[in-house]
Amino acid sequence: MGIILDKAPMIARPIPGGQVLLTTADYFIDLGRKYSVWPLTFGLACCAIEMMVAYAGRFDFDRLGVIPRPSPRQADLLLIAGTVTKKMAGPIQEIYHQMPEPRFVISMGSCANCGGPYFDSYSVVKGVDRIIPVDVYIPGCPPRPEALIYGVLELQKKITRMKLAKGGGATHQQEKGSRDLAGSNA
Amino acid sequence: MKTPATREAAAAALLERCSDARLAEPGVKNYLTVRLASPKDLLAAARLLKGELGFGYLEMITAVDWLGPMKLEGLVSSRNPNPFTDKLPGPPVPPAAGAGAPYRPVLDLLWSFGNLRDGVKVFLRLEVPRDHPEVPSLAGEFAAADWQEREVYDLLGVRFAGHPNLTKILTPDFINGHPLRKDYAHEKDSYDGD
Amino acid sequence: METDRLIASEPGPELESDTMFINMGPQHPSTHGVLRLGLTLSGEVIKRAAPDVGYLHRGTEKLMETRSWSQCVVLTDRWDYCSAMTSNLAFSLAVEKLLGAEAPPRAQALRVIMCELNRIASHLIFLGTYGIDIGALTPFLYAFREREMILDLYERCCGARLTYNYIRPGGVAADVDEGWIAKCREFLEYLKPRLDEYDALLSFNPIFLARTRDIGLISAETAVHWGLSGPNLRGSGVAYDVRKAEPYCGYENYDFEVPVGRTGSCWDRYFCRVQEMRQSARIVAAALASLPPGELRTKAVPRVVKPAAGEAYAHVEASRGDLGILAVSDGGAAPFRVHVKAPCFINLAILQEILVGKKVADVVAVMGSIDIVLGEVDR
Amino acid sequence: MNGPAAPAVKRTGIMLSATRYWPTEIWKSPWSLPRYRAGAAWLAGILLGICAVGAAAGELSAWGGRLLALLESTGLPAYATAWIWLLFKLACVIGVIVANGLWAVWWERKISAHMQSRFGPMYAGGFHGWAQTIFDTIKLLLKEDVTPAAADRVMHALAPVIAIAPCVMAFAPVLFGTDLAAANLDIGVLYVFAFAGVSVIGVVMAGWASGNKYSLLGGLRAAAQIVSYELPRGFSVVPVLMFAGSLDLAVIDRAQAGYWLGFLPRWFIFYPVVGQLSFLFFLIASVAETNRTPFDIPEAESELVAGFHTEFSGMKWSLFFLTEYGYVLLSSFLLAVFFLGGGAAPLPGLGFIPSWIWMTGKAMLMMFVFLWFRWTFPRLRVDQLMDFNWKFLLPWCFANIGLAGLILYLLGTR
């Protein structure tokens, strides 16, 4: 399916009504992706406890359609919740590359954003964006579950701006920086 | 301490058994601390404690590097500019030497044995030279020593002779050198960036 | 590669042809964080288990040498982040021992209340995640619903939900008022029937019993030999609790029992923690009743802490075991060396012995019952 | 600090309960809450509405007959009309399975949420997230199709197909109302169990072909479990066949019409001891067949990451999901037909509501039981599961058959 989607913009442009068809397709595709963001069951440190609380009863993540999936193959959101140490950097990159496109990364907590309280440690990667592209940063140490839910809402806004013409399809993309959606912030 | 008898009995037994061990006066605050003279009588002291005196619970193995104040090369700092003020953070200030601190180029090893029945604790100290410290391993006597000795080896570089699997346990493979030593200098690797 | 190093260097039996090396790797739903368990399986039975830790090693012991004494309290929260209060308490007691100071009576009572509430919250996390490990997905939600009430109490008193920085050398940071005490009593009343409900839902559930009773048996000698502490040690029948052996912060004048297991199986360790929650509720109720008035910080601990050269060791009964802090001072403003005797780090080591011969499903049951937090294992 | 002075904080108990979620307000009973009563009213309204629509529509099999007659009257050659009629029936069955896939996933997430004192999908598509599964499907359709390097490409792609094909074919003789089935086979029961057993090949193929040790373990466990629970599933139905006297589902359905003593329906579940026992064994075996808790060891989340479908992403993975819910639906309809008198009204007075409403209602009741099991029971270990089957369930099934024979001989009901 992914291949067809990527060719869709080229097919649609010459047809007279093609652009309208493309935008409505964009709308429904993004709506589908927005309401079904499945993160990976993957916690590193203290932020993982706040992430578990976000899945639990009071701040129910399931309201937004967010269900944790155990295997990276079925996840489309990598929620880095905790300190990224140098020994863990390799596995994190491996997991990121195991996830199928379109995939997103949320960096939760100041340890994942910039090293946090461990800014001068010899064994901490100062921010997860040094090893994988990040879509949403959530400040806090640990951020409250409401902040995590707000981060996912921001990610949903970012997803709704994805366009098929600008890499919104599902073919495997070479290594790229944070998803280049600048062109679509209209 | 509930039963001073066991404490004094342990101290007495240890002192006369190990040739020139002596009570470490300043010692760990209000616990009985016995300083051993040489690595040779560590195993004997441990077996004595475990056997007759009933201190069969090895709680902690750790070491302190008494070289001097810590060198800042051991840390790799990515001081992010503070967005709320325009002045950049100054260079980090190395910790000042404390007054009256017993600095000496030595690694001071510390074992803590507990007697669960009476709730009493005894500390054993041993000083080893910093260049290549060699101490017999207690992993044969106490299984609790297995991982703690690997940690002391990994972070402070004390070799434990006779340990079944003396390899790195905490630090990543590509970090060489022992981070908790005062003169540890961290070589930048790919993750440290600028 | 990493796994070859593990296979080659481990002096295991020469590899039979049919064993399979499987990585319960750093990312696994039931390793409670980033622990890698290298299992050598033949079929479903485990031949050898090699836990590989260090994936969350942040080197806090090194960082503490560049921070002042009061700045280090922040780093103590991030060790056992499920019960951060007890880490704060251990560090503060060590510094107070160095200075020869003593927290005022109200601060001591508040410390007891906060640590026992934290023990209940931490055991509720254990209850939830252990249920998920064994496959029952619902107790997790109920346990976290109760824990939310404790977090509200913490947020009301010290502002944070998880990393409190509340117990500091010399006393505590904030006071509690009448409203807080009323809410706390209301929570204790609410908790008692809930715990009986969990007993019916999980503790005495026949399938749960089939999965945990006489699985992962640890005899008393093995537990002492491996240096276990906390509910793992008491689950094997050794009645050693730091709150009874070396009372601190006035624990001697609250009456509570120490639950002790009989066979050292997963269920004994699990039920010790459930009973401990009930005992902690009793302690908090007693402490609330006899909360003395008075100020919160002792004058003996100055704002800039510069203890004389010396060493002090203080240890407390944290939720997961006997947490000890060795604080070494050289008279300077920063600690010269701080060593953490981490109970989770030592409790985890026993997996190498008790997992041999078990099935893959038991690995999850046994590892869950040991209840480790990787923040404290790797520090 | 410049900026407005912080508001004076009211430090009293009210602040805590007013602003915070504090579940200690325990109500006397849920009925005292207006919101609860409104919800109950809504539910009753929906159910009555469905019954009204059903009563108005009448028996679907009658509509089917008229449609067939209309088709014959178009004058197309005989084989053409037969083919069109077959494709129409096939479309209906596939439509039921896909609609069930959408409905059951949403229903399970809502049931599990409300059981766990939380809300479940709320915002996808408006009222209580009704469109949640539709959006999930759109996303899954558009995921990148990942085939791991270590995997055997052909088998990896074929596994989900081999898993779902038998499920669709097994639906042929299943009754959706009195004589409302895609095909009325006189060996209906045998056909269903034969095809239900084939999809284990797809599961094992998925486990083996994805080159991942976890899925290999999951696949082998699935093979052991599904194959060994085929036996009690088959044998627990034998008493029903003995009482009904035939393998044809329609005959079994008709054998349960009528009422004892005027009010007790003659459903097989109400037969003295035999009915309850065989109902229970069939339910347990069906739960084990569909790999659901407490027997979900093939994709045991906490042990084997995601079991045999660890390496499947996007549409391939959702085919496995559809298979699981397809078999849950199949088991629910079989339970309704065998034991709850599919199509027969529970009380004599309710005959005006058509049979397909009763059949679907009973099936949904049984599906609720399946979903309910998943969120209450912990998971059994592999060998405990096998012991339970071979040492407990199977011997009791045989004993139950013996008891059925005894009752049949004594009562001579035939």
C-alpha cells in the first residue's frame, strides 16, 4: 500500500480534480494516524513511572486511542521516557530502525531532552536527539502525566499537517532529521 | 547497639587472630571498624567472622580513592546556555581541598559484615596502593560479593584475585579507565559531540 | 558482539547443540526497565541466566563529588524512583551523622509518615506490575488508582509527585496542615478494604497461586549468602528489618509487626509486601495521632554544609531493601565520596542462581517477585 | 520576582477534594447518580430499538427466500444465478467477520476500560470513540510493510492468509438465525471443527518464518495448545449431538425449540447435569482455542514480547487480529447454537422478535464472557495448561459423554 501512496501525488497532479482528491485523502489518512498513535512499551527511568500513570485510570491515555504495543513492529511512536545512557544508545537506535514508517519519537523528560540533572555525567548521552530524530520534546523531571498527554496532543497536531506530497507516505525513508514538516506548517 | 557483647567479642577475636590488625579510631561513625594490615589476612578475617562470630551477612563492599580533590576532566559537560539570562555559564570550579583531610595516594577498601541475629555490624578496612591494587576475592565465601566486587573493579580498578568473572558491570564497553578514581580523564567518544 | 563476549567469557558448560541463546533484552515488557537477561534455553527450560546491567548507569556517585551536600539530595531521588523518600532519608541521616546533628521531633515524625506512605505507593506499583507480569491486567489499574491518592497528598505537601527532594539534611522541607492530615486519615480508611479486595482478586486467585507458589524458592541460607535484603530476605523466613534492628527517626515508639514468609517462594515475597502495606498504614495512623508540634529544621545543620573530615554510614529500610549510604567528607563543601549500598543491585544478582532449571514463564514470575528498580541497580 | 503576586493559596481540605480527583466519595449505590440512570436509559432505548427494528423486519431467512426468487426470475442461466447467489452469501459472511472485527475491538477496549475504572477510547469520531477501530484500520493499512531480513519472505507473507482463510470458511454452516446459514450442511459441526483446526498452521508458520526467537517460541507454544485443545472442544459437544441426534446445526437448533412446564426453554444448557458440564467444557476449550487469557501463552505479552506476531506490522498483523476476533465470534455463535437454543425465544411470549435477534444477542452475551475472562484471569504456564487439558478437561469430557448416554437411556427422550 505504501508504494501506491507515494506515487499518488504524481498521478493526481495532472488530473483536473486530483488536488481536491489528494487533500481529502490527506485529511482522512491523517485523521486515522492521529487517533491511533501506538507507543512502544519501553520505559527507561523515572519518567517511565509517570508514563505508566498516564496509561492508568486517572489520566487515561486510551481516551486518545493510545495503546502500548510490546513489539516495535506494531508501534508507531517511540516514547523515550528516561535517561539515555551511552550503553543504551545502540539498542535505542536499533529499536527506532525496527519501527515501520511513518514513525514518531517523543523525548519525555529533561534527561532525554538534554541530559537533564546528568548534564556532566561521563556515561549519559546529552539528549536523545543526538542519536535519533525527535518530533516532540516534553520538559520536566519527570513531566506530569498531563504534560505527557499534552505532548501527544502536539504530536497529533503535527500528524494532521502531514501531506502525501511531502513524505507523508509509508515507504522506507533514508536516515533523516526530525520529520521535515516545515513546509507544511500552513 | 543492642548487644555490646557480640561487638566486643568480635573486635577481640579479630584483633588477636589477624596478626597486626588494629582498631581504626576515627572509623565509620559509631560502628566498630577494624583496619587490616595486609591483603593476606582478609580471607582469614572473613572466614572467622562468618564462622564463629556469626557475621554471615556481607552487606557492602566499597572503596574510596584518597588521592585528593576530584579532577574536572572526568566529567564531560554540555553546559546548555541558560535561555533566561544572557550571560554564559562560567567554567566549572573544581572542588577545593578540605582542611585537615588525610589525602594519600591510596585506595581504601571497606567491607561491612552484619550479624542478623543481634543486628550488629562490623566494618573491615584495608588500604591498597593505587597503581595496581590486588586483593583476594570473597566471592567464594559470600555470593553477595560477586557483583559488588565487579562494581568496585569496574569503577575503581581494584583487581580481586580468584573472582569467577571479573569483567565490567556498569560502565559501557568503550569507556576505559575507572571513572570513580580522582584522576580519571574522560576521552570524548562519538556520543559526546562538540 | 556483546552476546559473543558473554558466551565466550562465561565459563559455562560447553554449548550443547540444541541450546538457544535468547536475549530478554534491554527493551522487554516485563524487565521493569532496561535490564538485559541473557538466557541460554534448551526448549523452554533455562540452562544459564546472565543478567547484564549498566544500561541506566548515570554515574551519580561521580557527579555527587562536584555538587554541594544539599545539591546531592536531588540526585538521591533518581535512584529508587518508586520510593524516593527513603533515598532522601538515607542520605540526610548520613549527613546528619557526619555533622553529629539530629532532626527535631516534628521533622522525625513527618519523615516516618512520608517514608511509610512512600512504601505503600512503591508496593502498589509492585502489585500492579507483578499482576501484569503474571498476566492479570486489571489489578495494575486499581493499584495505580490508589497510588494517585498518595501522590495527591505528596503534591499537596512537597509539590512533586515522584522525585520529592523533601527530606533534607537537618529536617524536612515543608509542613503539613489540618487539611492534609484529615485527607491522609481518609486515605488510610479507604485503603484497608481495597487491600482485602486485592487479596481476593489476586493474592488468593488459584491461577496466580499456581504461577507463584513454590516457584523461585530461596532458602534462608541462600538469601543470607547472596546478601538479599528487604521483603526478599523476609520472604525466606529471616526476620531482619532495619526499622527493628537499628531504629532511626523514632521507629522504636511505633508498634508494628514485620511480616515474614515461610518458604521463600514468589508468593511469600509478594504477600510480605502486601502485609507490609497494612503495617505501614498502621504506622502512619499512629504517627499522625502523635504528631508533635515544633520547627522543621534543626539549627545544627547550617545552610552551607561543611562537615569535618570523617566517614558516616547510615542505612534505612527502603521499600526494596536495606539502603545504606556511606558519606565520606574531606572537610570541603562537596562530598569527597558517596557510596550507595543499593539493595536492588544485590537482590538482582541472585537471578543467576535461582533461574537455572526454570521455564521462560517462571523467569518473569521470579524476576517480578524480586522487584528491582533499574535506577537503583545501575545508579 | 516581578509579575503578579501568586494567588493566596487556600490551604484547607476542601482545596484538595475540590480540585483533585478523589475517589473516596463512595455512593450508596450507582443508581443514585443521575448520570448512571441516564446511561441505563440510553442502553435500554438502544436495545428496544433493535428489537423493534427486528420485529418489523421479521425473519431474514424469509427475505433471503424472496431475494433468491427475484434472482431466479431474472432469467439468467441456472449456473449464473447459482454463482451470484454464492458470491452474495460469501459477501455476507465476510461482511459479518469484518464488521465483527471493527465492533469487537472497540467493544473490548470499552469493556476493559470501564472494568478498570477508566474510560477507553473517547475522542475518535465523537460519542465514546465509536470510530476508533476504523481509524486504527486506516492507520494499519498505511503502515510500511516490514519483512525482517532474517525472515523467509514467502512464508512471512503467507502466514496471515493461512490463518484467516480457514476462519472465513469455518463460518459456512454457522447459523445466524433459524435456517439463516450460508450453507446448510448435514455434517455442519464436523466441518466447523475441521476448518477451525487448520489455522494453527498459519500461526506456526508465522512463528517459524519471522526468524525471531520469541516468535518461534510463541509459534511452538501455539501449536501445542491449539492442537491439544481441539480434543476437549470436540468431545464436549458430543452430548449435544446425542440429544439432537444429528450433526446438522439446523437440526440442533430445531431440537431446542419448545418449553418444559410451559416456561423453561428446552435448551441443552438446562439439561440436568450434562448440559451445564458440556457448556462449561466447551467454553473453556473455546477460550483456549482462541488463545485468550487465561490461555494466551502464544502471544504472552509479558514473556514473549508479542508471541508469534512479533515481526508482523501493518496489514499483516491486523489479519492475525481479525482471525482472533473471527474465532471468538465463531465460538460465540457455536455456544449460542449448541447450548442456548439459537433462535429460540427464552419465554413463550417473546416469539414475535425474530430468531436472528435472539441468536445475535446470545452470541454477544457469550462474546462478553470471552472479553470478561481476558481482564480478570492471570495467565497459566505452558505445562500447567497442558496438564489442565490432558489430566482434567479431557477425562471429564469422556465422563460427561457417559453420563449423557445414561440419561438418554433412562429418559428414552428420543
